[in-house]
Amino acid sequence: MGIPAHVTILYPFVPPPAISDDVVRALADLFAGFEAFDCTFARTKRFPAGVLYLEPNPAGRFTQLTDAVWRRFPGYPPYEGAFDTVIAHLTVVDCAASDCCDDAGATLGDAERAVARGLPVSGRAADVSLYTKNERWVEAERFPLGGAT
């Protein structure tokens, strides 16, 4: 099983062998300082590299989480510093990481039409999961945001 639908907070992160109790405590303390919040995904957008995603609203709440983790773990910039601006997003299709995109434009267009019929989608961001990967992705820890019940 892969990672469920999510908004990435920070990738890449500390490699699994280096995730110590101190790292886990630091993340727990950090996330406890952020209130849980409601969010809505009402529209699709695309990145130029063949990625279709859902835009979260409020995006800034996710960005604040990313910035806080990065400040606490400065050796792990988002996406290895590849982008000047990190855009909070929920990936729907990533043609570079998929073998189902013979024609990226058509694939993304089909996916966009299918997903748009189910929008908006709303939920509550109440916790942050730490996923690690050896042979497959697994949830290693889950951290409640402050005020989450």
C-alpha cells in the first residue's frame, strides 16, 4: 500500500535509521503548537512537469507547517531546495512517477474532468503523519495538532 491522499509537509526528511526519539519528540512538540483546522479542496491545478493536484484552502496553514518543520530541521529543505516557492498541494496524478501517462496531456485532462465532478472535498487537518520508506512507505508516527480531538 502507498501513502494515502495527503498534503506533504516536508520531503525529503530525516532518513529512517536517523529518526531518533529526539526527532520524534521534537516533531510532537512542534505540531502540538499548531491548531487543527478545516480545509477544502475545490479546484484542480497543474505543475508544468505533468502533475495534476488539488489546491488546499487555506494553503497557508499547510505552508506554515512546512516552514516550521524546515526551521526545526534546516538540513532538510523542502524538495531538496529545488523550488523557490513551495506550493501546498494534494497530488492526483504525477506523470513522471507513473507508467500510465503515455500522453500526459490527455491523461491529466481525463483525470481533471473525473476529479472535478467530485469537488469540493472538505476535511479537517487534525494530525500529521510521518511516513518512512525502506521497501515501501509505512506510517511510522502520527502527531496530533494542538486542539485536535
